Amino acid sequence: MGFTQFIMQGGALPAEAASEIKLTLLDLAIKGGWVMIPIILLSFVAAYIFIERFYVIRKATKEDQNFMNRIKDYIHDGKIDAALALCKSTDSPSARMIEKGISRLGRPLQDISTAIENVGKLEISKLEKSFPTLATITGAEPMLGFLGTVIGMVRSFYAMSQAGNNIEVSLLSDGIYTALITTVAGLIVGILGYFAYNILVVRVEKVVFNLEATNTEFMDILNEPVK
């Protein structure tokens, strides 16, 4: 089609050319080559870890506002069994931590505090389960993307060496697609994984603060004189 005909058609590309330009996400993933397979699989793993840990941590942050008040009343009234029963019926890190402290009543306060802190550390460790995996995926995804970049460039240079003086853009397109698509995919997953990891870390820090406050409040209850 000549330039005059192009202008007469309003500068629009023919319908056939426009349809050839359209690419779906699946088409892009395929053009990215085999490197896209681990990138996509790891992105699903990272998404599962984030969603699963998010709900677990959110559940751990929900505390019964009257829990410590009831524990205080039971301990002051000498109802240790009732306090233990309340802890066992409450599914939260704080309750399990206080349960350990109540079970150590009668021992030195330092031993009780140490036992409570150990349980708190175990609870935090449970909440941080799979964090190393998520961090590893976050760091590995951009490197996989750069690996795809290197592979794509190698393919392009190999095609150039085989073509000699008859170099065409079509000979280089596959390698360039691989280089660019894998880089973009790896960076996107890596960036999203980085934000997801830090969101979980912040929420765990909130749980740590709540556990420390609960520990302090429980020790204050034990140090209070019985009226």
C-alpha cells in the first residue's frame, strides 16, 4: 500500500495488520520460552504462601479484650483450674502463652517469665512459617528473568551469525521476545513478592507487640498484692 492510499484511509492500518499485532498473555508467555515455566510456577507458590500466611496472622492478631481481665479475676480468686480452662478454650498465641505461665505458678517469677517468653517465641516461629520460601522466591524471580534475557540474547546473536549478510528482524524476534518477556515477568513477580513479604513481616511485628504486652500484664497480675 502506497503512502497516498494510507493517507486516504485515514492513516489506519488494515484490519489484517491490526489483528496480527494483538497478543494475549498466553502468547507472550509462550514467546518467553521455557524460562517462563518456573517463573509462573513460583509466582503461584508465592501467592499461595502470602494468602495462607495472611489469614493465619490476621487470626492471631484478633484478641479477646476481656481475656486478661477474666484471667486476673480467676487468679485473684484462686480459681487456677478455671483460668487454665479459659486458656485452653481460647485459640490464640496469647492464650497459649498465658496457659504456660499459669501452669508454672508456684515457681520463681523469673522461671515463669522465661517459660512464657519461650512459648511466645514458638508462636512467632509458627507465624513465620514459609517466610524463607517467600523471600527466596522474591529474590530468585528477577534472576530467572535475567537468565531468560541472556538466553534470548544468545539466541538472537546465534541467529545473526547463521544469517550472515541476510539479517532480517524476524530472525531476531524470538530471542528478543524471550529476553524482554522473561525480564518483565521476573521483575513483576519479584516486586510483588517483595511487597507481600514486607506486609506479612509488619503484621507479625504487631503480633509480637501484643504478646509482649500480654506477658507484661500477666507478670503485673502475679506481682499485685491479693486484696
